[in-house]
Amino acid sequence: MDKDPQIANKEKEQSQKPLIKVGLTVGDINGIGPEVLIKALKDNRILTDIIPVIYGSNKVVSFYKKHLNLQDFNYQSCKSADEVSAKKINVVNVWQDEIEIEPGQSNADGGKYALLSLEAATKDLASGKIDVIVTAPFSKENVAKAGFEFVGHTEYLAEMSGAKEALMVLVSGSLRVALVTTHIPIKDISSKLNKELIVQKIEAFEQSLKKDFGIVKPRIAILGLNPHAGENGKIGEEEQHIITPAIQQARQNGALAFGPYPADGFFGSKSRTQFDGVLAMYHDQGLAAFKALCFDDGVNFTASLPIVRTSPDHGTAFDIAGKQLADEQSMRSAIYLAVDAYRNRKLYKEITANPLPFSKEEKGRKEQD
């Protein structure tokens, strides 16, 4: 029987797309990171889009393959990313140590090897051996014991890539929630907010929605800080003195920014469907609602970096590690979002490039003006 022409065309288009080399860190070897990685990659159809490169060790992958009873999960061992092959799952051996893997146990070894995995993947990303990076979760406490001096992945990758500051964006389908402040105590949030910071975050979010998500004219909803968005100063003045002026400034600069909206009712109303992105003032204001709506397939996307990085929106989940209960959908979504963002960036660069370079005469006149 002849194949459906539409399916045939789709397959042809897919085969013509260059495969994206996706660097995958293992995270804490005793958490759910290795489990969700293997589960996300076990369907070979994913190899039609990407070349997966796991940074860890054969011993870790072999342990979890056996533990999950996935006899048909096959992979290739590599000394470096120079040896990776298409149509295969590649494991770069970052270490050869004989280590005891203890699912569900939070210890210093988990942090040590999570950090080694991250450093190796970051180095290869910087040298162009991989195209994007997807990070499995680690314990901040355990990596700190290994000498990690950053609050988390986001801050580390911002430093490594030379970016002044990264923008954390949580993504699930058309819902995209970005944060003005991230990992700081609640008591410090108000003092950290200022007009310039919020304008900067609005504009960074707008650029990411255009460049990474392919949205031509993104509409951004800005949440207030206080209950009922301050209720005209009765429950706090940050909206009047900081947030509203920032929105006005961003609009003058060309951004389609609206608000401030009361955070309590915003996510439960239909009004959120009118926007391409939501900017929350602090971590739990945005993430509590996001995870309630999209916990199983949410993705943490790090915007404003010259590189593409995503991760699942969950943590190490030591309480269920090793029990075969971890859902891999968030990891799978993180992989595909990284690929989409990478391709969107390339397309954005092409369509915004000057199609008609200046002639020597025009350059001369331009320099004289």
C-alpha cells in the first residue's frame, strides 16, 4: 500500500532537518535525574530529531537500565563528545570512579558527580561540540559541598556564558511565566524591586518570546506584588511607585506590556489566555500557580543567555527515587523545547539579518553622517 502523501512529505521534511546535539547532564545520581533521562530517551523515535549526549558514566546508566528493567535500552560509550554518533544514545564517560549508587539517598557523592557532569557538558557547549544543554536536577546542598559557589544552574550558566543576568522562564505549551526575582528570601523582595530592573526583565522577556519562541508581537501580563495588586495603595505602594511606572516605560520603549494584575485570580481566569507571557515579581508567586497547572510537563527555560538551556521543572525527588514512580514527561518536554528554541534562534537570526549589505559607497556615506 502506498504511503499517505502528507506523511511522506512530513518524513521527508524531518529527514532534511539537521540533527541537534543535545547535551544531557545526569544531575544527582541518587535522585530521579538518571531515571527520567533514560525513560525520556527509551523511545527511539526521539533519535529522528536529536543526537543525545549524556554526560555521566556507563556505570550510572547501566545501573538504572537494570533497575528499571529496560533490556532494550541501548547506548554507545564514548570517551568524548568527538566520538558521538547519530541514531544512537551516546554516553560520555566523565569519570571512571567506582561509586556506590544509592537511589533516594542525599549525600556528598550525589553533588560531586552532578557537578562533574555539568562542568563537562558546559565545556563542550562552549566549544561547540554540542548545540544545547538540558540539565537534570541536583541538590543545591550537595553541590555546595562539592565546591559549587552558585545558587543554581541558572546563575552558573549566566556566569559561564558571560551574561550579566539570566531570566528564568517556566514553559508549558502556551503558558510562559518569567520571574523578576528568583532565589531570594521573601523579606528581601520589595527592597530588590525597582523600575529599572522590571523594565529590564520585561524587555528581556519580550526578546526571548520573539527569538526563542517565534512570537512576532508578544503580549506580556505583569503581576502586582501585593494582594489585589495593592488596591490603589491601600495594601502596599510598590504597584503605584515601581511596577506601573516600569510598565509605562516598557510600553514607551515598544513592548506590549499590561498590568499590574492581581496575582491571586490571574491564573484561574481566562484573561491569561490573552497573553503570550506572564511576568511575576517573585519565585513562588509565579511558580506555585505554574506547577499547580503544569507540573507533569513544565520546563524551566533559561532566557537571555547566548546558549540554549532547559531543564525539567521538578527537583531531585529523593522521596521517590529508585521506586520507578518518576514521570519523564517534563524531561522529554525540556529536550524538545531546547531543540525548538535552538531552531527558532537560527530562524530569527536569518530573518532579522540585513538582506542587502551596504556597498562601499553607502558605508562611506553612512560613516560621514
